[in-house]
Amino acid sequence: MSDHAPAPFILVDGSSYLFRAFHGLPPLTNSKGKDTGAIYGVVNMLKSLLKEYQPTHMAVVFDAKGKTFRNDMYAEYKANRPEMPPELRDQIAPLHEIIKAMGLPLVVVPDVEADDVIGTLAAQATALEMACLISTGDKDMAQLVNDHVTLINTMNNQITDREGVVEKFGVPAEFIIDFLALKGDKVDNIPGVPGVGDKSAQAMINGIGGIDDIYNNLDKLAELSFRGAKTMAAKMAEHEEQARLSYQLATIVTDLDLTVSPQTLTPSEPDLDALIALYSEYEFKRWFSEASAIKSSDSGDKNTETEDVAEAGVTESVINADNYQTVFDEAQIEDWIAKIKASTLVAFDTETTSLDYMQAELVGMSFCVAEGEACYIPVGHKDPTAPQQLDKAWVLSKFKPLLEDPSIKKVGQHIKYDKNVLANEGITLNGIAFDTMLESYVLNSTATRHDMDSLSMAYLHHKTISFEEIAGKGAKQLTFDLIPIEQAAPYAAEDADITLRLHNAIWQKLAPLEKQKDVLLNIEIPLSGVLSRIEQQGVNIDSQRLQQQSQDLAVRIAELEKEVHEKAGEAFNLGSPKQLQAILFDKLSLPVIKKTPKGAPSTSEDVLQELAEDYELPRMIIEYRGLSKLKSTYTDKLPKMVNHRTGRVHTSYHQAVTATGRLSSSDPNLQNIPIRNAEGRRVRQAFVPDEGYVIVAADYSQIELRIMAHLSKDKGLLDAFKHGLDVHRATAAEVFGIPTEQVTDSQRRSAKAINFGLIYGMSAFGLAKQLHISRQDAQGYMNTYFERYPGVLSYMESTREKVKSDGYVETVFGRRLYLPEIRSSNGARRKGAERAAINAPMQGTAADIIKMAMIKVDEWIQGLKDDSVKMIMQVHDELVFEIKQQNVEAHCKTIKTLMESASELDVPLIVDVGKGHNWDEAH
């Protein structure tokens, strides 16, 4: 079994919560008179975070004692703050002890504020493209928000993303430092500019830019429309030194030299003895009872009550393992075969040596025929202390007829993995009736993760035996064949038992929901088998071509580096943002588009793209970065991923990851291979067919826009698609009020941006930025669009109302996406949920349609009973095949017909089919 679910890297601003808990909660003391309120508040918050996010990487950060570099810069920094009360100071040491005993990484850096440690770790996480969640109540942290970094205030559960920053402060995250520097901060005693408040600071930043821009354009301040604009230039000039000092004081450092990093900050197992002693001393009775219960029970005991469950006020269910059996002899095998044949539904699971289904070797199988009645059959353990295991080939020969019998109904947890493992053994797993991962996903894709451990806690209130408990962690973790059978058997049998129990629990909730049940039984379960066949089929790549491309890229990258150095007038490290900043902005004086959280000029991709429109050096840097990523991610890596047994590359498709129903892929991610540039297309040219075959790509045309027409019932859109018009040209004609034949390519591009932008909830601000026009013009385009296509506006408005009342939206076929944040008190979160509500039915319906198409096409392929056509990839709205040359024309027609008839909408589905000697030629 293989389950993966991403979790954010969580950074807790311990100092922020310490003060808030102390001042915001009622005083609390134990019987000895020791203050415990702040400890209780912070620990309670941490427990909530752990329960909600189950982080794999996390740190709790506190201020160090004494002064910091900001006090050296400005003696009055935080001078307004009263001295810490002794009743608060006395709680810090025990709080730190409890946090460490909980197994949470505690970070305190001498002479450094927690803000700067968090800023540095968040910047490192951003560089690693890790999702980062900062738990804080400090407004200064808003400067750290970016595409990867989000804030959560655990006191009121408010989340602040990019849009949330704008809504809360009136300026983007990139200008929060400027905002704080202009208006000052009484809490931290940052002086700011006298006479500047929230509104005037917002007006200056939104009208001109950051502090540097303002001081370069003081004469323009009088033109802005805020109270006091006429005299603001004089104030700013008078207090420039104070403003720039304030900017430095407000800037969170993001480049500290730390001894820890996001990758190393991982929670460990709690020290129960220490927790029991601390909870006893500070008289946290409920937590003391929970820790004591865990300590007194064996770690594998099914009656253990976990902290997470107890925190929710739920008593863990009793899982009786007395009837688990480890099978060592032929009589037991015959007994279990009889039980399986007599069972109406059997839970099945495999244990293997690897999560890579193509590399995995079967170590054992487990079955469960009734709750609590399960077995484990070891066939590949290297355990000299255990009884003699049965011969693997003999066991498989006995179970092959049962596993392949479609009348014997099976349920698994992510059973596609087990199907692939058995395929390596020459067994085709049939009779897959249910998959608990998919049942949970269809019931509610966002309520919980869909791995077994999470589902067991969510639906059974039972903590399963974790793999780490029996195999260890990190580099020393054992593969399953090296785990003693005595430890492996309860773990494996429990997997099958929990799977059956989960099915019984989830199916009870899902069965009455007819449309959702149909999505599970008619789309997701059949698709699982289709994906398994695609994964086993794999794709053929020309490794020599990729290796040649790597060499060519290396030459071009080296040439580019030399050209950049010549253009810059000096050599520097192109991979260093600091050195690039110095070249672009200090030496060449290019305009600063936006700033980093630290206040330095940003060199991010979007900034370089904007600069590249007018300057050559940023264009060269973009090319350098793109080629370097292409080389490391694809041309260097793909040849190493060729399976030695099949000679092909095998990806993994994931059904239960995205909220909307779209598939994703990994190892390698075939859905992100570039197509928009020549070098990226060269990678696709290395995806080639076997001898005698050609590559065929079949792609749905504008499917989400067609779904928008179907959902909105807008007459204009329906007519455009029904009559086969160029919908973007037709939209341009409507928006610009001109005949279709007079629409220019530029106007068509603008209309295309509007069409697709509306699907994804783009605002007038976003459209203006994309089209390089004023916000007023962009809003005008959108207003005209809605006048011409009123059905679209009506659909968007009705969807907003529906999601507010129901809490979810549905695809055309009944797949639900729950959006609990639609009722959030945070405006940014509500608006985000509204955007998702509008887009999800279109994206989800498109996902459903291509899934149904895959099922129909696969059924046809299986019926051919030959090797004339192989489905080898699914990429967004595209299916890719290898087809024998003599069958290409006939099979392409069939594929086109099957895909276009996968569903009936109010507008026709159109599939474009291309063929070639490689994937690039075909698409």
C-alpha cells in the first residue's frame, strides 16, 4: 500500500502566542500558586495545529533573551513595551520544556528575534517550493506572505494569503514594510513619518510605490487624492532619515546563517515520562490522563487513546486483534481460501520492499473477511528466527484464481498499487469493488487526507500501527522484508482489518448519496484499473536524444553565462539573488518592480518577465534559468528513470490529491513537461513509439469554456460553440463591438484572456496586469463582456449564492467540492472560496469527462485483444497513445468518436487528434 499527502511546513511564532495567551486568557494557577495560563494557551494552540495539519516539518520559534541588532540601530526600539511581568517570565522555561517533551523542534537563536528566524526559514522554504504556514498574531509577518507562505492566526483561525494581506492592510505583501515604515508602529515603537496614517500610507504606496519610489517622486504626491496630499511632500522630505530608519526596523531578516533548515525541522515522538511529570506539576489534568493512558498501554495496543482523539473529546474505538492470524502452513492456507470464497467482500493488501510499484517485491499478503478476522501470509521475509515461510510461488499459485476471479469482490486502500504489484507477479487483480481511499475522496475531497492512518482516525477514531514503529525512521529505516515477522504480522493484518472497517463506515455515509455513489462506482473505481494498465505500460523515451540535449543545453547554458557576464560588465553567480540584485538594480539602475520581504529589489520570475519586455539582460537571465531547470528536471533525470526490466519510464497517477477531481502524476511528473518553448518541445520529441508504431495525441478543444457554456446556458456562448465559431474571436467581436472579420490578433488575445480569466475568477486588476492596460480599461472590458454574455454573470452570481447556502458545489456529474471557508469571517478566505466555487464545477467536470473517456477508450482497447493500440499517458485534457502504423487512421477515428461521445453537453465536445514520430509532432 502506498499513500502520500502533502503537509505544510509550519512555523509557530511562540513569542507572539505567549504574550497573547497571557494577556488574552483568564489568569490560571495551580494549587501551588504557579501561573500556568500562558502555558495552557500556547500548548492548547499547538495541539490544535498538530491535529489540524499533522505536519511532517515544523518549528516553534521564540525570542532570545536580551537586546537585538535593532536596539543597536535605534535605542528606542520597543521602548514603549513594559517590562515582562514576572508571572509571565516564570512560564517561559516550563513552556519550553513541554514543547520539547511533545517532540516539537524548539528554536531560539541568541541575539535574534523570533520574527527574523521565522523570516529566514520561510524564505528557505520558498526557495525549496515548500508550502509554509506561519502561525502568528503579529501583523509584521504579512511582509513574508507570498505564493508559498501563508499566515494563520490560531486564536481566531483566520488565514491570510496574498489577497488577505491586500484586504487587511490595503497594500500588497511586497509593500508591507513600506506601509509600516510610513505609518510607524506604536507597539514596536517604530517612529514612521509624523502625520502619516493608514489611509495616506495606502494612497502613497498604491499611487506611486514603495519608499524609494516615493522619495524619487515627491513632486507627484500632491496629485494623489488623500487628505493632506498637498503638504505631504514637505513632511516626507523633512523626515526622510526617520522613514528610512523605520523601514530598516520594520524589515524582517530573511538571510540569517542558521544551524537548522526546513528539511531538518521534523517532529519526533513525545517523551511521555517528561510530559506526565510536567502535566502533573502544572496540573493539566486532562492532558496528564491522556499521556498516562498512552504510557501505560503497549504502543501497539488497539485500546490506546491518543492525544488527538482525546482532544476532540472522542473515546477511541476498540479494535480487537485476537483473531489476527499469521499463516505458516498449508492447512491454514486452505482454511483462508475457503473463508475468502464464502465472503461477500474481502479486504486485501500487499506488503512489499518499495513504494515504487515497478521496483517493489512482494513480501506478504493480508486478507480480512470480517471485522477483526484477518490474516497475514509472509512469503518474502529475511527472518531467520521465524517459522519456515511457505514458498512464494506456491502461495501465489493457490491465490491466483481467487485474486483473478471477478466474482470475488475485493476492497483495498489505494488498491491500484496492489494491482500493480501483483501484475509484476503475473497476476491480474480482478473484482475490485471498492477502494477506501477513493470512497473518502469522493465523499469529501477536502475533509481529511485520504491515507489509511488519517482515515482511521477520522472514521474509526483508531490510531493504526505506524510503519515507523516497526521499521524505524530516516536512513536506517528497514524495508519490509527485513522486519521480523512477529512485528510485521500485526501491522499487516491490521491494514486489511482497518480497510474493511473503513469501507463499512464510509460506505454507510456514501451509499445514500446517489450522484456521489455513481461518481465512485462508475468513474473512480473503473478508472483505477485503467490507470494501472497505463502505469504498467509506461512510455518509451529516446535516452540518447535526451543525453545529447543535456550536452547541448550545457553548452548553451555556459554560453549564456558568458554573454550575461559580458553584458553585465563583470562575472557573478547567476544563481545568487543578491548578486543579481546588485547587477540589475545597483549597477544598471533598472526599475524596481517589487521588493522581497526584506525590502530588497526582487529578482523573481514575474519581475524578470516584466523587465525583459524592455531590457536584454533580464531576458538572458530568464533563458538561463529556464534551460538550467529543463536540464536538471528532465534531460538529465528522465534517462535515469528508465526501468531496467521494461526499458520504459513509468509514472504514478494520483486520483485522490487535487480537490477538484483532476489527476496528477509524479516520479516523473509527465503533466509539467514544457510545451511553450523550443527547448521544452525537444524534451517531448524524446517521447517516441516502439518500432512499427506512431504516437497519437487526442486533446479536448477548449473544454472548460464549453462546460461554462453548458453550465451558464448563455445563448451567445452556446451559439458560438454550436456553430463552430472561433469563440475567442466571437468574444472579441462582442466586447469591442466590431464585426468578427475585423477582429485583430491582439483583440483576440485580449478576449482569450477574458474568457479564461473569468473561469479562474480573475479580477479586473489581474486582467489589467496580464493585458498591460489600465485597471479602468480592464473593468470596462469585463463589464461589456457580462452585458454581451449575461448568462455567464447569472451563473457566477447563482453559484456564489448556492455555495453560501449548501457549503459545496458540484460538477455536471455530481462530484462535490466542499468549501467550508465560504462561511469564514475572513473576507479574503471567503472570496477565495467564491472563486473556487465558480471554477471547480468547470475544472471538475472536465476532469470527469476525460476520466469517462479513458474508461470508454480502455474498454475498447481491451476488447481488441491485440497490441495495435496502447494508451500511454494522460496529460490534463489530452490522451496519448502508441498505435501500429497500419491501424492509425481507423483507430484515430474510433478514439475521436469515443472521446467526443464520453458525455453529452449542450454544446459539442471537440477532440483534436494528431500523430507523429514523437509526442511533439503529435500534439
